[in-house]
Amino acid sequence: MNPLVAEFLGTLILILMGVGVCANNSLKDTFANNTGWVLITFGWGLGVFLGVVVAGPFSGAHINPTVSIGLAVAGKFPWADVPLFIVAQLLGAMAGAFIVWMLYHDHYNKTEDAAAVKGTFCTCPAIKNTFRNVLSEVVGTFVLILVVLFIAGPEFTADNHTNVKIGLGSVGALPVALLVIAIGMSLGGLTGYAINPARDLGPRIIHALVPIKTKGSSDWDYAWIPIIGPIMGAVIAAGVYLLVI
């Protein structure tokens, strides 16, 4: 499979599962209505698992612009490929969110809470505080990218001069999924833990475009935070990785 197609499909599956679990939890008259945060964090984590399984063998399964940027800063991915990967990820995120809207169309139109509708598509702060909202996305993405860089398999020489490979080998999709669940459970309650600009921007664009009975604003004044914050976190994580390895 072409790596760009893999990134598109992997991100599509990630967002289909992630936005889907948010819709299942938040929209009126679904079977999982108001199930709660644990369902959402596991839904996103398992969505990452599925996306990585599909895209991993062909593109490395970045499925997140911050992963592409972080790997490039760390010297593990060519900068020339970063823009194309980001475009594929954004288009995949838009496609995944659009499919969720089609599937849950009746439930969207029955839901009268505009904030709940928007929250199925994109992130928003629990308490609006620009500095702390940005910091939340920086720290969450820092954890994501730093751990991903170790999962990617650096080698070092132990005291006995044996090369030791860090990572879980053939189950590489599993630690990334568990990582996203951990970030969501520990840090996600502040801003909804975008930690992925495509994950937030792609569905936000779809929210702005599709007809929904009670929709409200797409909150473009906030939209820069889940883009800039994760990119900053990725660059800092890559810098720390280069410093300590």
C-alpha cells in the first residue's frame, strides 16, 4: 500500500472509532448515552490500535501530524515527507468524521444540546484558560511523542556491550493504544486531549459543513490551541529525546 493511502486509511479508522465513541456517549437515544469518560478513553485508545494495525506495515502509522513532526525533529523521518503525510492525515480525519455524521444522523438531529453535538466532533476546554489549555495540550502531546519515540525502537549498548532494543516488537500497536488511554484518563479532562491536530481540525471542519438541526458554533477562536499546543509538545519531546539518548 502507498504510505499516503495508509496514513489516510489509518487516520480515517482512528477518527471513525474516536468520534464514533463520542457520538455514542453524547447523542440522544443511543444505547451508550452517558456511559462516561472510561468508555470514551477506551474507544479512542482502541481506535488508535486499529489505525496502527492497518497503517503500521506501510507508513509506520503516524496517523497524527505531531508524530510525523516529532519523528522528523528526532531524525527518524524525512522532513520532505511531513507535509504530504499531514495532508493525508487531515483528509482521513475529515472522512472519518463525515462517516460518523452519516451513521448517527438521526441522533444528531434529536440532540438539542449544541455543546454535546460539537463535542462529538472536536475538543473544547472544561475551563477556558488559554495558557493552561495550551499547556495541557503541550504536556499531553509531550508524553505521547516521547513514549512513541522509545516505542519506535532506539538501541543502546548495555554494560555487557549487548545492543538492547526498546519496544514491544510485534505488538507495537498495543503500547501506543495503551499510551493514548493513559493520557486520556490522566490528562484528558482539561481540554479533551486532542494531542493530534488532524484529529481536532478535520472533524471541526466537518462540524462546520454538515447540516445538523441544533449545531451552534464550531468555536474557531479556540481551534488554534489543539493545533499549536500539540506541535509544541512534539518538538519539545523530540528535543528531550535527542538530549537523553
